[in-house]
Amino acid sequence: MTAEELKTIIAAGLPCEHIALEGDGRHWYATIVSSAFEGKRPIQRHQQVYATLGSRMHTDEVHAL
């Protein structure tokens, strides 16, 4: 998966003001700014991002984020 593909998937499921990704196609580092994160704990923010990826996390399409 490319950074642009991953960015598109996340942006489709989460309103984002900013997304920056670095990675090798399986392991990713993300900086995401979203108003949807307001008032949420870090683990809840992480879960929201993972939810946008759905089964891609389970099929190993994205190994780590």
C-alpha cells in the first residue's frame, strides 16, 4: 500500500485537517489532526484511526500504524 492510498482511506473515514505519513508499505508512522479527536484520550484516537482501516489491519495489508 502506498502512502497516498493509506491517506485516502483514512481521510474517507475521518474528517482530517492534516495527515502526514511515513513508512515502508506495511509499517507506518502517522500524524493526524482531526476535530473528531477533541476530548478523546490517545487510545480512543488510535482506535478511531484503526476503525477507518477496517479489515486491512486484519489481512496484514497494513501491518502497523
